[in-house]
Amino acid sequence: MAYTWEDLAGLALARQFPERPTDVAGMLVAVGPVQSQTARSPFLGLAARFPGVTREAVSAAYEAGTVVRGSTIRGTVHTATPEQYAALGAVTRIGQRTLWQRLLQLERSTLEDLWSDTEAFAVDWRSSDELQAHLHDWLLAHEGRDEVAGQQVGRYLAFGHGGLVRRPVNGDWAGQGAPVYRTLPMAAATPTDAVLLHLRCHGPASRHDLAWWSGLGLRVVDEVLDGLGLVGEEGPDGRTYVDLPEAPAPTSLDGVRLLPEFDALMCAYEPTARERFARPDHLHRLWSGANGMVLPPLLVDGRITGYWRATGSARRRPMEVVWFAGTRRPRRAELDAPVAALEAGLGITVTDVTLTREHV
């Protein structure tokens, strides 16, 4: 029997909105790593899925090391448990290898040499400037030249191989402050671990979804899927979607949720397959190709049908909720609970909520 978009959405929602675990790390175990270019995203994403989780609880989990943040798959920032982070790091070293080789053009040494020496240098917390200087010195010592460390891309190459985690210098985990970096001791992990992680938290998925999310090539993904021996079903786009035998039954999700930028309901899937949660024209409105930024999505009855804004850094601020014409208008009373969840997750007070319709 072929999947419909509604089938795929219901199966994914069952994983993304499960019963509430007892702690923040357990929440990430349940719903998967959170894309975190925007530092507030883990706070908002967990608050939307587990109302009542607080800014203080998420920050304490970071401080205790039960959850960590760093640059991993696709060169993006993710928040994960240390075990999940090991899986992300394993695929980062594979998925980003071609880029690193093209940029560095190592002739006398290997990427493994560089990554190992970087991790040895970052046993203690290091600033991005220190790591960039280390990359410069390493290239001179091992290659006799440095053509990248002084460029903007050099800052990423100094810490972005998936072996380091970061923390904010100012201690504000929900803010965009300058970070420092340190090596995270990790158990060995493989691409198979990452594929299983994705399917547990976001499945069913096509090979294209898995390749896009992980940054791995389709060839590597196919090898992993062949090894797992999973049987797939055809999806609404003609692709084959695979899932785990122990996957939960599909569910529906009534009401309103205020999701963060780069939420997994969008970023866990290859762009054309995000239709399980939103119309293509709505997704185009949310995701700006000009600057790569995403408007925080509004989720109504399990569909992304708008966005919301509570801009600024003040503890007290107003909020605007925008719904797209032709979709169900959120009732004002439905916003009370998600706004309260957002307030707890960010530690702010929303002073006023306005509702606006937008034609797309």
C-alpha cells in the first residue's frame, strides 16, 4: 500500500510529539537533534513539543553536559545528546570530506591528522580565533603553506569537523553570543547509527531525505539501507520510503504550536518532500533563499500554515501570529497555551498577541 502525504505526516508527528520524557536529554532522545543556528531554537522546539519545559531546565542540561551543541552535519549547528552527537560527527567527517579536501588540498598529511591534532589542541576551551590560529600554524608546519585559514571559510574549517562542541562565553545558551569550543570525547559511531537515528525520530524517510539531512551522498545512504534490509513503500512523489519495524502508529495533532526557525518538520526532509507538512508556496514564503533564514513556523492541526514573530531582546515583547490565506485561522483562545509554553521556554513575557492574515 502506497503512502500519502497525510500518512507520512501522521507517522512523523507520532515521533515528534510523543509523551513527555522526564528530562531534557530524554526529550532529545525522543525527538532527535535540534538544528540550532539560531541559539533559541532548542528552547522553542522543546517547549512546543513538551509544554512546561523552561529556559532554566534547558540551560541546566547544557551546563551539565547531558545535551551539547556544535557544528556537524551539512556544516550546520545542532543540539543533541552526546550519543546522538557522536552519530552526527561520524557522518560529518564523511559528508564534508570532499569540501574539506577541495579547500585544503592537503598533499603531505591527511584530514584525519588535522582533525586529531585539532582535538588534542581543544582539550581545553578554545576561542574561534585560537582555533583559526591553530589551523594556520598546522598548515604551515605540515603543508608549508596556508591559503585558507585567514579567510572566512577558515573559521569553519578550524572547528567544523564534528569533533568539538561549543558553549557561549557569556553563559546565555539561548542567545547568539560568541562561543568557545572544546573536544567532546565520543564513542565510535557510524553512518548506520545516524540513519537509524533519523528513522527513529523523523521516519518514514526516502533515501533522498536521509542524504539531505545527513549530508551523506546517496551512494553511502544506499549502502546503509541495503545493510539494514528495510522494506520500503512507495510515497506520493514516487520515491520509496523506509521505516523501522517498531515505529509508532500514526497520530493527528490538533491545535496550535509555535515552532522555531529550522524546525525538524522542515529540516529533517529533502526540500521537495516537506509537502508532508506544508504547501510548497508556503514553504517558499517561510524560507528565504536570499539569506538562508527561516521564519518561525506556525503549526495548526499538524500543518505549517503561517509564521510568528516576537522580535527583540527585551524580556517583555509583543507577538504577531500570521496565518496564510486559505488555511484555518487560529482561534485566539488556542494561542494561550502555546504562548505560555514559549514564554516558559524563552523566559520572556508576551505583552500582546496580534493575528494577521497574509496572502501568499
